[in-house]
Amino acid sequence: LNRAQSIVFFTIYTLGAVCLAIALTPTETLFPRHTPNASLSVHANSIRVNTASIPGRFREMFDGSTSREYVNLKFSLQSDLKPLFHWNVKQLFVYILASWEDSRGELQHAVVWDQQVRSEGEADLNLEKTQNRISN
């Protein structure tokens, strides 16, 4: 009985000391913050806005308007996203968002280009005169 009490007391004392040590350890030591610094440069080479008519049977899909604007954009993009990868980042989603004010004064947004960067080897993006994939 005496031996069992000694083992239980030693176990509780050890667990208490470990818990106290963890409680007194700063959070930054256990879970370090990762503050990434990535460089990115985008230059629009050409922007062209086109207007297309919408046939009558499809107008209900476009709020009843008779025409729709489409954007053709060519841009160059240089970026080094390697510093963003660490033990907890498996891939990145990179996109270019265009924002403009419409004729009613409302702010509109559209994604004009996107790409998945799946590894650190793909993280150095060097695109020259790239055409937008998505037009709105």
C-alpha cells in the first residue's frame, strides 16, 4: 500500500510540474507566429472593354439588361511567394481582383485571373503579357 501511494503521489507531482511549466511558457515559444513577406508586382499592359448584346431569351439571367460588358486584360505579373510556404501551408490560391464603380455608383468586383500554387517550386511566378481567363 505504501509503495502504491508513493507511485501515485510521484505521478501527480510530475504531471503538476509539467502542467505548471507549460502554463508559464509564453505562447510564442510553443506556437511561433509566422509573418511572411512576399513580393508582388502587377502591370496592366492593355485593357479593353467590349459590349455584347444579350438575346431576348437570356435577358432574365442578366437582370433584364440588353447588353453586357466584357473585359479583355493583358498583364504582367512577377512574384516570389516562397516565403509564404512553411510547415503548415500546403498550397496557395492567387488571384487578381478588379474593382470598379458602375453607372449607378455601386462598387463592383470581379476575379479576372486565378491560379493555384501547389508547392514552393511553383511559387516564383513570372508571367508576361498574360490574357485574363475570366471576363465579366
